[in-house]
Amino acid sequence: MNTRRISRDGTALLHRLREPAPPRPEQCAFCGRDLPGGHRHLVDVEERALACACTACGLLFQQPGAAGGRFRTVPDRYLADPERELDQQAWTVLGIPVGTAFLFRSTVLDQLLAFYPGPAGATESELDEQAWQRALGGSRLAAALEPDVEALLVRRTEERVACFLVPIDICYELVGRLRRCWHGFDGGAEARAELDAFFARLADRARPLPAEVTA
């Protein structure tokens, strides 16, 4: 019987062939360029979907009227309003049935929407305009909110109701994080720890709302 000795280099090659291929980097949806982590996103307003974009394409779609207004670059501002935090009454008026949600306005639907993270992703619900006005009519954060591309990310705990104005893609990042670690009816200890860490990072990153700010 003939046998062959495989060299060390050949053995290493066999190991590499058995290993899964490294994931391909994400690509710009518009020019096809490979993207680094932390790249920008655009919102496809008509499809209500996120698209990855390189810096150049992101800047291009910041121009008013680019692509007929279908794509809008997601801003990168994180704001808080320490002088006017939400209270339990505002939460009740909004009718949010869970402890965490993000709220934004869809221009295509001409509707205020709320999304609730959970084990299956995000559950969508329409918000009543009058309830929004009663709960957030005096909120400078709500007034500064850009439709489609920014959201109010809110969380109710026993101590307080936290509210931040954030880029919309960060909200979907949170949805993905919670989906991976959700256990049981309320998410479990791991999901709560993820929420604690996520909102702690938001608190560190958010800047106080300037005296004069417009959407």
C-alpha cells in the first residue's frame, strides 16, 4: 500500500480549508465599495429600510433633493434634554405597553410609529397624534426630531423614564442585540444587562440639547 506523508504546510492548508470562510465586508449599496465597521447608513424612505453607504455616498445624499428625496442620510447626533425628562404620566398617555421603545415619524405613511424590541425583532404600532401632543407637545427633543432618520429612544425603569434623540440605525442595532440574548417573557437577566449597558453608553455619548436647535 502506498502512503504519502503530508508536510506541515499541507496539514495547515487542510485545517484552513475546513475552517469557515471569513465574512465578506459589507458593501456600499450605491457604489459597491467595501465598508469598514461603523459605516454610515441611509434610509430608503419609500421602503422604510436601511442601506449601507460609504462616506462619499452618504455626503452625496445629504444634498437636498438627491435621488428625488427617496434616500436620506442618517445623522450622527445624540441628544438629551436634562431640563425636561419624560414622566410616568407621559408614558401612560403614549400607551407604550413595554419598558423600551423607539418612536419616530414616517413621512411616507404620514404617521407616528412606535417599535417595541422583543425576541422576534421589533413590533410596530401606530401612535395617536393627539396622545403624542399631550405627552410630548412641550418636548424640545420631540420638536427637534428629524422624520424617518431619527427616533426618540425611551426606556422606563423604577427610577425614571430615560429619553434620547438618536440616529434611527442605533435603534435597530439595539433590536438586534436584544433578539440575540432574549430569554423568556421579559427578556431575562441577560437582556436587562444589555439594556443597562446600551443606555449607559447613550448617556455618556448624548449631549445636552442646545438652546436653539431645529430639525
